[in-house]
Amino acid sequence: MNFKDYFSKQASEYTKYRPHYPEALFEYLATLVFSHQRAWDCATGSGQAALGLTPYFEEIIATDASEKQIANVFEHKKIIYRIAPAEKTGIESHSVDLIVVAQALHWFELDRFYTEARRVLQEGGVLAVWSYSLLRISSAIDRVLDHFYTKVVGPFWPPERKLVDDKYQSISFPFEELAAPPFKMETRWNLDRLVGYLGTWSSVQKFKDKHDTDPIEVVIRDLRRAWGNPEDEKGIHWPIHMRVGRVQ
């Protein structure tokens, strides 16, 4: 099965620079399920969400269609990594208590994935999907990042990115939906770390492929001016937008 692979090229950077989800998110999800034997992290990437599930489940199956992503994962004794597309995993039927999809649902063939999710979930199992918005730092830095996101690399985002910008509200979600509390990712980075993160964006990679130059150079002067001392660490947060559903 073909899949839209926008991340294999920068898989090692993805592991290094991507932010981590808050522990409270996984603690909340664990309260929703009746059993904690097995969870499935679909489109695991570097395994960040899978790692977050380890305190709450006996076993986590983490799948990704990208062999390079799986080669750069966070190892843990509770996590079993598999190379598999979201729509056809080979996971045993009715063997999973919780499915999570972190910042990836917009890439899937939704009808096929939802069929697979219903197949592998136990009765009463839960599917939780989420995306996160553009990072926020300060008004001055945010203006530079907004310009970079929409104007510089905006034309290079794949069309599925609009679903993230819509906070997943325009995605079909045919399950008994549960109201989820708000969450956000938080960290502190210096300027070099921020630039490393921007380099993991798929739109940045596509810009490089077309122009043979780094688009970050277009805004780096403004970014440095807005940041101040590049070694200063600044608080950063990403709002998380979650949809949660129970399968009956």
C-alpha cells in the first residue's frame, strides 16, 4: 500500500526536535478505558505517544508505514514497533483497549482506518486522535513564525494540512464522541533548538527540494531580532486539539 511519506527524509531530526506530549493527556486517556492490557499508537513516528502510554498499559503496539521512522524510535520494553500502514496493521481483532493517533489522522484513508480501528478495538474501547496548532512564544516572535508558516512555506504544505489548521473539526469522526479537556505541549528552547524544529516541517523539506535552499534563511534575521540573545531559552507552547470516541 502506498502512503504519503513526508517525514522519512528527516526522521532522525524528527526524533531529536519534536516536542513531547504532556503526561496529563495520557493519564486522562487511561481513565476512559475499562482495561489497560494493550494500546495501539498508530503512525507512531518516533514513538513519542507510545512512550507516553507506557505507565498506563501493559503493552503498546506502535505502528508506522515508514521504515525510517521506525529506525529512529524511542525504545522501551513495553513497546512493540511494527512497520505497517494505518489501514491494515495485522493486529489481532478485538485485542486493543485504546488507540491513539497523534498529529497523523489527516494523512489516513479515513474510512479504511476507521474500519480497522473498529476491528481491533474491544467493545467499549476508545479512539483518541489529536493535532496541535502552530507554536506560540511571544507576540514579536509569533509574527515572524506566522509569516514563515503562511507566506514563505505556506504554498508547500500538502492539502491535508488544512485539516490541522481546522483543529480536526472538519474531519469525519463516526463514533460516540466524548468531551475532552484542553491540553497543550510546553517546553523551553533556545533559538537553535527552535530552528531545528522548524527544519522538521514537511513544507520546509519541499521548499528545499524545489529551490535548493533553506527557507529558514528568509526569516532568520527577523527571527534573531525578535528573539534577542540566541542562547536565551524561552517558554513555548502548542495548543492540542483532541477528539475522543468510544466504540460500542
